Amino acid sequence: MTPDEIEKFDRRTKRLQREGMNEMEADKLAERLLPRDREGGWDGMHLCFECKHLGKTRKCLKAGEVALPFTLMRCDGFEERA
């Protein structure tokens, strides 16, 4: 991994753990996302967890629907969280 990838991996796993995942689950999901990040996004596949529209109640603030925070999917309303 490059230094930037290591930094992103660490940030991602810490945030996933704050969202309730244990360390092993967070590491596994972050490892799954690494190839996606390297390959340019797998044709628009994202996690609601990565979107700025995910509300605290795990509802999409843009679509008004229940979100699936840790499921890869395509969404026209996706906007990357800063």
C-alpha cells in the first residue's frame, strides 16, 4: 500500500469502528474497498457510509429512504463525504 492508501485505510477503519463495527469487520471491509479505490470506483459503486447524505438515523437525507450504510451499490445521488 502507498502512504496515501495506508492513511485512507486507517481513517476508514476508525470511522467504521465508531459506527459500530468491530476491528476485524472494519479491517475486512476496508480491505475490500482498497481494490475498488485503486481501480477507479468499480463503475460507480459506493457505500452509503461514504456519502454526505447519510443521516445520523441511517436514513438517506437526499432520497428520504432507509440507507444500507455498508452495502456497495450505485446511487445517482451519491456525493462523497469530505
